[in-house]
Amino acid sequence: MTASNETASGIVSNETASGLVSNETASAVSDRIDKSIEIAAPVERVFALVSEPGWFVNDGEYRPHQIDRDGDVSLVRDPVHGDFGILTVELDAPHHVVFRWVGEGAGSTLLEFFVEEYDGGARLRVVETGFASLPGSDADRRAAFEGNSQGWDIELGVARAVCESAE
């Protein structure tokens, strides 16, 4: 089952139920967020943003972070939200980057960003998976899924604003 819709901001959402898991109470938690947006900017500019660990940690407006790297693991220091461990799983410029949250209490969802040429600009797609295996109750996992789903609408808009305003 796939629900696909485009919002007024041009964000296309394809949240699937293909990764459902059930517990004893027969409730289900969605496992996959899949959203995309078209950006009037070159693929390379979009990739430069989304390949930065933690670019998406903000409050709807991009701000640079202090990033301390140790191999493939980055400690992203955000002045508002604190520190986040992010593992770079794959980096295939300029079209694909994969991150995983790491560290105590962070849970461990996988973030994939796909950048492709589209109509003179770029299409940016984010796929986040792993909600069904997060610790806690189904209600906790559902809340994480719903919060991140809404958050990606905001963050994709941030990516568009940053990339389209860059020179």
C-alpha cells in the first residue's frame, strides 16, 4: 500500500506500509518515509548540502554546525539541539549519500538522500527507514515516525531555499 501526494510546497510524499511490524496487540508501526522535492539548482550544489552530516538538524532554517570527524563517524554539534552522532555509510557523489544515526539514545534509522537531474535542476529524495526497530513502545515508534515525516517536509524546504539562494 502506497500513499502518494504532493503538498503546496511541492514536496512529494510516498509513505509506504511495506515495512510494517506487529506486536502482541496487533498494532503496526510504519517503517519508511519517502519524500522528494524539485530544486532549481545544479545537482552538484544540492549534493554539496546533503552530503554534509547533520545539515538537517535545525529549526526550519539552515545553520552551519561544528562537525568533528573520526573516520566515517561525525559528531555534529548544534547550538540549539545538542550533539548528534552520524555515521556516513555511503558517499557516491553527486547522486547518493547514506547516513545512520549513532550514539546512546539516538535510535538508529537509516537516512538516504538521492539527487538526480530534473527539468534543468535537481530532484532531492529522502528515504528514512528503521522506525519499526526503534526501542520503546509502538506509540513511541509511531511518534518518531510522524515527527520525522513532518520534519522532512520542513527540511526539504530548507534544502530548496539554501540551494536556490546559493550563487
